[in-house]
Amino acid sequence: MPGTTPALNPTEVADFHNVLQQSKRIISVLGAGISASSGLATFRGTNGLWNGQDVMQVATPAGFRHDPGLVWQFYAYRRHEALKAKPNPAHYALAELSRRVGPSCVTLTQNVDNLSPRAGHPEGQLKQLHGNLFTLHCVDIVGCGYVDEGNFKDPLTPALDTTRAEAAAIGRVDPDHKPKASPMLLAGLARKNAQILGEKFEDKSPQADDLAPLKAAVAVGDEQEPGAARPRPMSDIRMSSGLSKEDLPQCPKCKANILRPSVVWFGEALAESTAEDAEALFADDAEPIDLCLVVGTSSKVWPTAGYAEKARKKGARIATINIEAGDAKGLRPGMDWVFVGDAAELLPELLKPVIGGPEGWKNATS
Ligand code: BJW
């Protein structure tokens, strides 16, 4: 939680500073937690975007094929929130570290929110592993191949106007229980669950708790409690977003398809060049790695979850910066550090011996 960082152990900080100052090759691995202080929700955990929801509906190619409107509502909301947000001191501090250390300091971010580029992170030293919310491409990437980079239009289409749709939906959401995710998205998911679960689902205010997972749909044919309503077959489930393909961003090149966000969903491979660039950092013939910073990630999603271990094998000492000590993985006592707290508070302090105080770097543009 931002602003609740406990005091750090001075001995550990001194040890870290000593290693940092001697480090020539530094790899950082970032997750949603670095942007939490900028007001953006993380994915997992109590306040996460996915708390109580089935990610398969909004973060898989199958989910998009099934209901592109619902997925676009999720990403329209994410784009809107990311545009409102500002980079925080953690983004600026890492950008400054990259400038000071130079090309041997590389950041691998899972975030698609564009906050690191907006903090002035040197482009060649930042790999956006899961893409970027502000790049779109034609769903027929092979046949048509249209890519639209740096598209900051908000709303993308009138039907994806998050503010209008949220205003309409917000009255239906219990204010004391207001979920982090967009009410518009929650309403869509609730409708979908109602379709899936039939009469088992009561149509009430769309709250995270109501959102039973889509997996109920695949339980068709399984043993049922006597009298229990049967989930509906997938073939009966229609688009629950209420949006048609005409409501979604159209491909201006082939004029036959819709566009999708250029982000990496579960089951999709990372962009080939990005994955190769990342793997090359840990290759046998690459220089040793001195230090690896793992910032604000649950380290649950692969291949990124494996990068700290790869860095370890290249000699790196690992520093985890996270509000949850338990999210630090594979710790070696006496070798690795876990700094518990808000990355926006901790990173500027931890990197200070190399980057100096914020007066030197806070004016970076966003
Ligand atoms: C703070 C804080 C504060 C809070 N300060 N800290 C090997 C083993 C097992 C499974 C697999 C495997 N290899 C592949 C898989 C399958 C799958 C996978 O990993 N599944 C796991 C869930 C088990 N991986 C994939 O499918 C990947 N593709 C792939 O490997 O393809 C192979 C392939 C090859 C060839 C052909 C075809 C395929 C793709 C994964 C894509 C993930 N995409 C998403 C959505 C992206 C778009 C979007 O943003 O919407 O990426 S999922 C979601 O999780 C998003 C995130 O980038 C990612 C990671 O989440 P993150 O950032 O860690 O967030 P949280 O919420 O989990 O954690 C936040 C953390 O911050 C917490 O620790 C907090 O405590 C902390 N925090 N506030 C500091 N203020």
C-alpha cells in the first residue's frame, strides 16, 4: 500500500548500496506494483483487477474471439486509467539509473501502461514484454499486418466511451463495495455469467463477488446436484458486452477486420524480437550480471517469472522490492535482499548513491 513503507534495515541497505555502486550490468524486472502509486490497479490480490474474476474472459485470444466487445471494454478502461495516471518516482528513478549506468542496464517490464516510456526511460534499455496499451493491430496480423503505434485516442470509438458507460453503470454498484475494475466491465461479466449459469445466477448489482468463473460453462454434462440448474453450453453463450463488431475499432487498411490491443494474452507468445532480446541478456556468452531488481511483481507469470533465476545463474544478487515479502521467490539468505514497501518510496532511496536526489531527475517529462 503506497505510503505505508516500514523502515528499512540500515545494514541491508548499506550492503545493497555497496553492491549497486560496483554493479556494471543491472537487469530490472517490473510488474504492476511499480505503477500502483500512480493509481493503477494491479492484477492479483485483494484490490486487483482480477480479484474474483475469471481472467480467461478478458486476457486470452479465446476470450477475445468469443466476445471482443467485452475485452475491448476492459482495455478501453485500462487505456483511460493509464492516460489519467502519471509516472511516479519509481519510474523516474529507474529511468535515471538506466541513463547513469548506460546500455548494460536493461529493464524488462511486464507493464503495458506506458508509464516507463513517459518517465523518459531510454528506449533501447526498456523491453515491454507484454506489449503496450497504446499500440493496436489488425486481428489478421499475417494477412493484413496493420499496426497502429502511439494511438492515444480516448475513447477509441463512441461505444467505448468508458466515462459514459461507467456513469450509466455506476448507480448499480454498491458504493461501499466499489470494485477496482470498471463497472462497465463488471456489468458485462455479470451478464455473461448470468448467461452461463442460467437461473442459478441472480441478476443483482455487479460486484466482484458475483462473478462466478466462466469455467462453470465447461462443466456441462458433469454430475449435477439434484435440482441444480445446468450451466449452459458454450454454443448458447452470446456476446454479453452488448457491443457489435461495428462498435469496435476498425482496421483502416483491410477494412474487413477489427483491431485488437497489442498486448500479450495467456497462451500467446511474446513478440519474437522482444523475447529474443530478453533471452540474450542471460545467454551463456553474455557478460555476468551483477544485480537484478525485481520490482512490484507477483512473479507468477511466465516466462518473466523465470528471469530472476536466470540472472542468478549469471552471478546476480537479487533485490526484491514489493509490498508483500512473500512475493520474493527463491531467496538465498545473505545473498538476496527483500525490501518491503511501496516501490515509489523505496526505489529512489535505494538507487540514491548512483542517481542522486530527485532534484537531479524529477524534471523528466511525462
Ligand atoms: C507493489 C505495490 C507497490 C503492489 N510497490 N509492490 C511455465 C510454467 C507454467 C505456466 C507457463 C509457463 N510458460 C508459460 C506458461 C503459461 C502462461 C503463464 O505464465 N501462466 C501462469 C499464470 C501459470 N504464460 C503465458 O501464456 C505467456 N506466454 C507464453 O509463455 O507463451 C509461450 C508460447 C510460445 C510459442 C507459442 C505460443 C506460446 C504469456 C503471458 C502473458 C500475460 N499477460 C498478462 C496480460 C497482459 C495484458 C494486460 O496488461 O492486460 O500480463 S497477464 C497479467 O499478469 C499481465 C501482467 O503483466 C502479468 C504479471 O502480473 P504482475 O505484474 O506480476 O501483477 P500482479 O498483480 O500479479 O502482482 C502485483 C505485485 O505488485 C504483487 O506482488 C504486489 O504485492 C506488488 N505490489 N503494490 C511494490 N506499491
